[in-house]
Amino acid sequence: MSKYHYPKGDKSLSTYMIGEVNVNEPEKYKEYLTEVPKISAKFGAKYLVRGGDITIHEGSWKPQRVVVIEFPNRKAAMDFYNGSEYAPWKKIRHEYADSKIIFVDGV
């Protein structure tokens, strides 16, 4: 049995990594933007949103930059996020950007 929870027992639901990532030092963050998509692709990831224009319609949330990455399932998303290959890049993101990250399963 997997250590990851799958809603309704369905392991085929896509899982989305949604992040508000406000980059503080763009020059030092450039390599992250190049290398992390290569790593996430190994886990079946597909970038759906990566820093596009944002318009605020409700509430007080005012992100500068939003990223949405689709993974084929929760296990792939967690294996990427908690994996040793992404770990050094996660440290770089923490150092050069302010970020909030959530994972949500699709329907």
C-alpha cells in the first residue's frame, strides 16, 4: 500500500502543485527556472501556469507570481517535491524567493 493518500481509492487523479512564488533575486533564481522543469518532467509534470499576468477579482490575496504544475497523481507530485534531486533546488527557492506551496487533487 502506498504511503500517499488517494481520494476515493483512485490513483489516476491528477495532482496540482500551486505556488505563489515571489522572486526576490531574479539573477540568482534564473538557474532554478531552467533546471527544475527538467527534474519535474521526470515525474510526469506539466507546467500549466508559470508567472502569467494576474488580475485580482476577489479578496485580499495579491500574488506577484503564480505557478501551477500538473502531476499525473499524488505519488508523483510527492516523489518530486520530497525527492533528493529537487532538494537542493528547493533550498534555492527558499533563499531567493518567498513562496507558498499547496498540492490539490483534481476531479
